[in-house]
Amino acid sequence: MNQEPLWSIFIGSALINNFVLAYFLGLCPFLGVSGRLTTAFRMGLAVTVVMIIAAVCGYGLRWLLAVLNAPYLSLISLIAVIASTVQVVEMAVRKFSPALFRALGIFLPLMTTNCAILGSVLFQSNRGLGMVQSLVFAAGAGLGFTLALVLMAGLRERLGLARTPDVVRGTALTLVIAGILSMAFMGFSGLGG
Amino acid sequence: MSMGAAGTQTAATDGSAVPATDEFLKGVWKQNPVFVQVLGMCPVLAVSNTATNALAMGSATMAVLVLSNLAVSCLRQVIPPQVRIVTYILIIATLVTIVDHLIQAWSVELHRALGAFISLIVVNCLILGRAEALAAHSSPLRALWDALGMGTGFLLALFCLGAVRELIGSGSLFGVSVLGPQYQGWVVMMLPPGGFFVLAGWLMLFSWVGRPAHAVAAGLPDRASELGRKA
Amino acid sequence: MSGLTHTLLIRSSPHIHSGASVDRIMRHVVFALLPACGFAVWNFGWSALATLLTACLACGLTERWLVGSKGTFRRTGVSVLGSGDSSAARPGSLGQRWQTSRDPGDSRLGDGSVWVTGLLYGMTLPPALPLWMVVIGGVVAVLVGKWLFGGLGSNPFNPALVGRAFLQAAFPAAMTTWPAPSHGRLDGLSATTLTWPFGAPPAGSAADGMTAATPLASYQFDALSTGTWELYFGMTGGSTGETSAALLLLGGIYLAVRRMLDWRIPVAILGTVAVLSGSLHAIEPERFPDAFFMLGAGGLMLGAIFMATDMVTSPITHAGRVIFGILIGSLVFVIRVWGGMPEGVMYAILLGNATVPLIDRAIQPAVYGTRDRSRSITGFYRRLFGGLSIGSRRGAIGSVGPVGTRAVGSRPAPGDIGGVSEAAVAKPVTGNVAARKWGEPGSRGSVEQEAVGRGIGRMYAVVLGIGMICGVGIVAADYWTAPIIARQRAAYRLRAVLEVLPGAVRAIPFVETAGGKFQSVEGVEVASEVVFAGYDERGDLVGLALEAEGQGYQDRIRLMFGYAPDRAVILAMKVLASRETPGLGDRIESDPGFLANFGDLDVRLDDSGVNVANPIEWVAAGQRVNRWELDGITGATVTCRAVAEMLRDATAVWVPKLAARRQDFERTDGISGRE
């Protein structure tokens, strides 16, 4: 069992090894929905929620597969679990808060193919995190994802007014900003140690 | 961003009699999954820090892509449309698990270097995208050519990134020193920011050199593609 | 300090003209910086001057090249360059392709902002940095930091700091090599300055005593404080222009008095740092440096006064600027005190820059005379969280329409996932394609509806069948590869074990039994806590190999080390897994000096036999005196210290146990002669 302290796990997954800026996980939504601040923020929160739920399910699944001694089934069952988690979250949101459901729109179902979520569960199992540790890891990863997404959305909204050269329009510009953000996030290195 | 090229994709998929070479070449160049369509970014950036890793990752992705396209195309009459995505994911996850095992059996070091990113091939938008956009309603042969083309394009793109990053980052290629022992490596190229910058550089190069003429002529402004993304 | 005109151009009204032009402000900023620059030359010698001049020239020439390459737009009548120049770009040249699309030809060299960028950039560099690196950083600063974003007035990040951050990430060793101040002895250029382009700076410059740690570095790594007088007048090591806190402060006051700089930002930054360090120092003086030290050391003055105040990259409103300052101040404090790096001003300001659009959005001044709630702060948060404004997204939801509606149906599982993920796939496949594809779902839609009516049962059957086939495929693959994988893994581990136990040709895994004894588990699969015993050709015990794990600079490090019980030393170390910085932290795997530590690293037990007599300690490179000390690698302090701590903890646990049960591992019959 991994003995890492919780705060170190949290800072590690949120800032030092930010999912987008250090692991490149979840780049599709990062490039795709970082155009507007409000949607970016909601997307980030939705991802965080799903990540936390998936962490719990993933932990249960790990335990189950260990009991069954069938580690080779982990990937296929994880992806199934994530797909159903997304489904359940979507139905729950639709039932309890139709307004939020409409606001999130297409971004909820998008999450099945979000590699940040699968990545977060895979990392938890690779590092042998316990239940609480997995939860903290997922929360940190989700909030770090949200932070990166929101920062990027703010910058992109502002650059909507800028006279950027043609060749850097669109994805290339987003990637340049991501690169600079990634360099800035390197400042957090070593915070856990 | 050349959405113009991506636009032609729909036209191409609708046409039935496309020569195999065209089917192959469009994935390599005109609709290159990385440089033109900007798909499957996560492995592209994460494991392209050396040319070796990039080639290994590219080959693994290509293998899964070819097999999944073939499987989906063969089963296209059988799979009920409502559950096709679930089925695709099942197929892809199976293939990825098998590829993962094969890589482990081949070299533990390589498996360590690629880490969790092999498993993440499952959620590579490129593979699911090709299954859905083409293989689901094409003959196995066409799906095969398409997968080979897209896979090669992906592999080449990864190699372009990996080679630049390794060459500038440590002055070597495939671990063999190229620029001499005195060369001072740019560590940043091996780090995440370098991945972002090099990919941005390639995209700029592509949109500067390879901007399809019809996109300019049709006045497809980049804003539109951005809005398309947002919508 | 740049872009006042553009700032006003893209912001909302009112457009008040204060009489200050960009040109004039830039001139005064240069005046304010000159004393500190002059002091830098006095303090560090000609290398500092060369660095500053090269930095300015690199930035200036890059800007000139970029502006020149946009020259095709001269025909719009906009004079691009201040004075007539001959670098008009030819039609079809680089310039025409790299045109800006909206308001072309609007970047200027004449406003002088690029010289300020260059000067500030030069001031943040170590004085003896190889000049070719200075040039590269300068090009990055202007090209990536400013021009890619559309030039002055649009750049979200401080260009000088973008250039510096790039260098810091690219050449971490060179960027943390600080020459000792020469205090007015203006002898020749230092050896590293004139390094051949793209070549590594001459090695050994660290060892010849010509370097000095910065005050922050010596505080963090050696717990040494620096005298206040030296600190404030800058008689210390450090970046070219950052050492003299007092002169920088004077320059800042000059600018603030002339109203060319908003005092709120530096005051907020410095105040935050002072309050945080002051209060924590009062609580725990041993752990936290005092406020005077924190304010005067490192690049805080330079950053707070001249970099964070950049008008383009700081918030518009006064309140926003105070928040911005507090944020940067806190980040500086956190990174300096708890981070892995001694200095964090650069990162703090870049992170602050990234939050500026958010701050500006959150603190939007209400338009005079209106009470538009959506523009107020509460409105901002309401929009962020609740947001019922879905009209603009109707298109997106519409496109999910046929599928989505069906998904509401009572039958949740497979149909829904299918329908939902359809949208999921459509999205990542770049908006445009998706929109077109799903724009014509007619045929597919009708097919689906038919299918829904007909074959729910068939649907389940097919999914189940394919699932079964997949499961069988996976199991078969696992069955076939499992033995090969196990063999590969064992070989890999054996290689690692033999590498850390020089002379061994054979290794046997042992586990600790409940009784504290060690038992051979050869051929048995075990999960954890394994000790490997290595034997030489004659079957004699060479040593024991153990794994250790700990937090490194980036992530957890796992390593294996060999322990020889008879000599009570550590024989060798091999890194099994690490994500340390390439070229810096990962040198623990390759640096000959570091690896030479092992071989006779002392882990003797004390007289009681339950403690290691001298716990392994980390010392700076070249400082090893005792056999239990671990020589560090210059520039990789954190990683080396982590390795030392991991070894110390692992040996404290294992060495007493293993030494006591040494007989468990001694050669047994049947071992010798094999392999």
C-alpha cells in the first residue's frame, strides 16, 4: 500500500503533475471547450464529479478483479464502468437539476471518451492508492483540470480581440498558451517534497 | 487549422469508388490525423519525447486502428446501430489489452517507457472516430486502406514530433548521438512544454505551407472552425 | 510597461489620454533601470554587460525582423517603422504569408517597448550565461511571448519572463550557475560567456570556486542567511540585475512618483510577502526566513516593481491589481518556502498573468448609469455556476436531438450509452465534421427507430455475443503471453539485481517470515517486500538487493540498491522508475561522480546493533568527506537529497534486520555450480 500523505497526493495531481499540462490527459476537451469561460468551468466541474465517482468505482473494481484474480480484464471493465458512470451521472443530473443538465448540454456524454478520467483511474491503480487516497487524487486531478481549463478559457477569450497572425490561429495558438502555462506550472515542482 | 481539408472528408466518405492509393494517401497527408485533424493529442504529446517511444506508440496505435477498423467493418451488418459505440469500445478495449500484453511480452523496458499511455489508446478519439466515420459503413478492404493511411499518418506525425524533440532535446536520434558530445541539449524539449511548443510549431508549419488552396479561396475563416468547436 | 495605446484601444471607454505615450514611458523605465544595470556591471564584470547588451540586441533584432516581414502592408499608409527603412518585404515573401489578418501593420519598433523587454530579460539572467543561450531566450521572448499573440498590447504573458522561463526549462544547469561577484574588479569575460554556439558550457566551472550560491539558494539548501546590508546593496550572487534591491526600489519610486507605474501592484506583492513571512517567522523562526530577507533576496524587487506592473499583462481595475498583487505575493512565498526551487518570482508572475483575464472578468466595473446585474461580480458567479442561458448552445443540443430524446426513454442501459456516445464521438472528431455528419442523420435515424421497435432482444444478444468474444480473446491473449511476460519481468529484475550486486551471477528472492527470519522463495510468486540475495560463481553471498521508494522532484522515485552485509556498505544503486527532469534530476542514473558515491557507502551499525551508526547524509557536490556522505550533483539538489533520504530510511529499517539474520542468506547446498 502506498503511504503517500494525502495533501501531497492532492498537490501532486492538481498542480505539479497537472493532468493537462504535465500528462496531456484530456487535451480534446481542453482544446475543444476552452473557448468560453462559463462552459469551460462547468465542463471542469462535471469532469471532477465524474472523476471522483469513477475513482470509487475503480477502487471497487480493482478489489473485485484482485479477488477474481483477473487483472487482464481491468481495462475493458474500467471503460465499461466509466461509460456507465457517465450515464448514471447524466441521468441523475437530468432528474435532479434539469437546468444544470441543459447548461452542460453535450459535455456530459462527451466524458466517456475523455482520457483524463480513464487516465486518473489507471494512475490510481498503477500507484496502488487506497480508497481515500484515490478519492483525493481524483479530486485533485479534477480541480487541476478545471483550473487549467478555466485559465485557458480566460486567456482565449481575451485573445479573441487580439490581432494574432494567421498561421497561429486556432489550435496552434492554444497549444502555445498551453506550453507557456505548462512552463509556469513547473514552478510548483517539488511542493510535495 | 485547416477545416477545409476536414470538410472534404465527408465528401470522400460518401463516394464509394475511391482508389485504394487515394484512400491511403489522404490519411498520410491531406487529412493527417495529427497535423490536420488534431486528433488523439494525448499520446501524441505524452510519449513523443524520444523517437523510439514515438515509433513504438505510433505502431501500437496503428495496429489497434487497423484491427479495429477491420473488425468494425466486418461486423457492420451485425451490430445494431443503437449499441454500436459500446460495441466499438468493447472491441477497441480488447485489442488494446492484447497489444498491451504483446508489448509487455516483447520488452519490459519499452512497456515501462510507454506506461499507462498504451491503455489510453482506448480513448484515442482517432480510433473511435475512424470506426464511426468510415468503417461502420464501408467494405473491409476500404476500411483497411483507410486505417493503414490514417495509422501511417499518425505514426509519421508522432515520429516527426519525437525526432524533433529528441534531436533538439538531447542531440541524438533513437538514442544515438547525432550532434556530437559537445552539444548542449535543450531539456525543455523533453518536458511537457516542449511537446506543446513543437506540436504548435508543426501545426504552424502545416498551416503556412500546406494550407489547402480551396480553403483560402472559399474564404473559410478560422473563426468558423473555432465556433464549430465550441458549438 | 508597454502598450498603453493598445490597451486603451481594445478596452472599453473612457479613453482618457494622460499625455503619456508608450515611447516616453519606455524611456523613463529604461532610466529607472539603468542604475541597477550599472551596478550589475560593477558587481559582475564585463560578462554582465555582454549579457545585457546581447539580450537587448536579440530582442530588438527579432522584433525588427518580424515587423519587417509584415511590411507588405505598407500600402495601407501605416508607417510601420518609425523612420524610413529599407526592409520592405517583397510580395509573396515571408511577410505576406505571415501577415496579421485584421489590423495589419500595427506593431511598432519605434515605441521602444522591445528595448525595455530586452533589458528586463537580460537583467533576469545569470551574468555568465553563455551568450548563445541569451540570444535564444531573446528570440523566444519576442517571437513566442509577444508576436505570436499579435504583438504589443495583446500578449497575455510578460515576454521577458516567457523568454526566461524557456531558458530555465531548457538549460536548468546553466541557468542556476551563478558566478561569484567580483566587486569592481573588471577582469575579462568569464569562461562560460563565450561558449561556442549550441555547445555545452565548459564543465568544472562549478568546481573551481568561482561560483556563489544566491542568498535564497544558500538559505534553502544550507540554511545560511545573508546579511541585510549585502542583500539590499546587492553584493551577492544572483541574476544580473536583481541583486541590488535598494537601487531597484529607488527606480520604482521614481517611476511611481512620475505616475508611470501603478504603485498598487508592487505594494500588494511586497506587502503580502512581508506579512506572510513576518507572521510565520514570528511563530517559527527556525523554519521561516524573516521578512527583510524575503523582500531583499532574489528577484522579488525586480519582479514586483518592473515585471508584474507591465500594463499589458496586469488587470485594468485598481481592485483587480491589488488582488493580482496579493496572488503573486502568496505564490512567491509558497514556492520559495515549500517548493523545490529556491526562487519563484518568475513562475508566480507568469501564473499571475494567466489569471488576469479571470480577474478582469470577475471585477468588471459596472457601466455608468446601468444596473446590469449580469455585469456585477455576483452576476459573474451566477453565470459561472447556474447559467440558464442556453440559447446560444441550442445548436449543440439540437444536434444530439434525435438520439438524446430517445435516451430519455425508460430503458437505460445499452441503447442510451450508444446514443449518448454517438455525440461523444461526434465532438472530438473536430466540430466541423461532426456538425456536417450529424446534420444529416435522417437515414440513420429512421433505421434506428425501426430497430428499436424490432429487436431489443437481438441487440442484447449481439452485445453480449461480442462481449463474450472479446472476453475470450483477452483471456486467450493473457494465457498465451503470461508466461513470456513473467519471464521477461524476472529477467528484468534479475538484471537490476545483478547490476547493484557487482560480481554476482545468480540471485534468489527471499521474504521475511512472521518470525523475523528470511526464507527463500525461489520459483514462488510473491507480491512484496522481497530481498534478493546475490551469489557469485562459487555460491558465496555477494550481497543483498533491496528496493526503496520516495518522493523526488517530479514524482515518486523507485530504486534498487545493493547492500553487502560483511562489509556493511552499499555497493551500488539503480533507478527503477523516475520522472525526474531530463538532463538534471535524471543524472542520478548516469552521473559518474554521483554513482561513484556507491561502492563503499558506509551503513555500519552502532554498538547497540539496532541503528545505523551514521545515517546517510546528502552534501553539496564535491564536499564529501565521510564515508556515509552522498556527494550531490550541481543543479539536481532536490533529487539527490531525495535519494539520500530514501536510502537513509530504507537502510534504517532493513540493515539492522538483515545484519542480524545474515546467516539466512549464506550459501546453501545446491546453489553453487548452477548457471
